Amino acid sequence: MTRFDPKPVLLESPRIRLEPFEAEHREPLAAAARDSRIWSSMTIDLTEARAFDSWWHDSLERLEAAIPFAIRVAKDRRVIGAVRYMNIARRHRRLEIGQIWFPPAFWGQAVNLELNALLLEHAFEALDAVRVEYRCDAENARSHAAILKLGAVEEGRLRRHMIVLKGRVRDSLQFSIVDSEWLVVKARLTARLVEALSPLDGERRKPA
């Protein structure tokens, strides 16, 4: 019998915690979401209270389809954003890591590297996944580069795939990491994390 059955679970590293959504996360997430720069390449915009409330309730009601996590910085206990396992296909032991967001003050730091390392390790080693997927806007060069640096393989372009802000129809780039690649990917991620020793304090630092 397969172990692949994603459930809410606490994941943590020395500097961040990924916490399953609880009521205490709602207000700090709503505050973090008000920066409009977060949403320019995404299919959602949570700057308005009504949109955030709808997203929050939907996240809690659809835990079979997606497992959301709040991102907390361990140093000062700030909740700065969210990420989720999504497009979960239990029969095929496949999921996507996506809807990653946090304020620009943390872009270019190690937070993205650390949260992906935690989620990938849990997917492949605890859940026995055979495939983890990523997608990004074809026009989002920052996300494109970050996914490739994780060790994911770019598989192609999904043309006119999603409608994003102001009605723009975006192309999406598709990536994956599969189970046979995981040990090599893990070794590279571990080496990068060792180099990323600066604290996550919201200041601009050299990208990890």
C-alpha cells in the first residue's frame, strides 16, 4: 500500500517553519498580502479584504485538493507568506508545489530555497512521491530562474494557459523533479543551504 496521502504537517528548518493553516495565521497573512507587487504574475490578487477572505475560506475547505502552509520566520516568529501542495494526484503519487508568495523584502534571500527544500524532502522521503511539479508565468524571469536553480527540469510551455491580472492570458512553463533525481537534487540543495548563512531579516542580500 502506498504512503502517498498528503496531510497537513509541520515542517521546519533552523530558520523557517511551514505551518498548516490555523486561525492565528489569518491576520498576519492578510497584512503580508497587501503588497500588490506580489501578485503581478499570479492568477490571484489578495490585496483586497474580500479576495483574501474568499481565498482563506477556500483554502481551509479544500484540503483534499491542496495543503496550504503559512511561512513563519523562526528568528522573530513573523508570518510572511504562504505556499501549498496542490494539484494532488494520489493515485499517481504526484503533486505540485505552488502558489508561493511572500513580500518583496524577502525576495532574493534563502527563504524560497529553504521552503522548497522542506517540501521536496517531505514529498519524496515521507510521502514517497514519484513526481513533483512546478509551473510559472513564462514572462516571470525571476521565478523561472529560481525553479531551475532548485534542480527542476524544464519540460515545455503551456500556451495561453491561465488568465492573470487585468485579463492577460499567460503562457506557463512546466517543470518537474522525479524520484530518480531526488538524491542528486537534495545534495545540491543542501550545499546551497550551507552557503546561505545570513539571517532572514527582511533585508536585501545576495541571492542563494
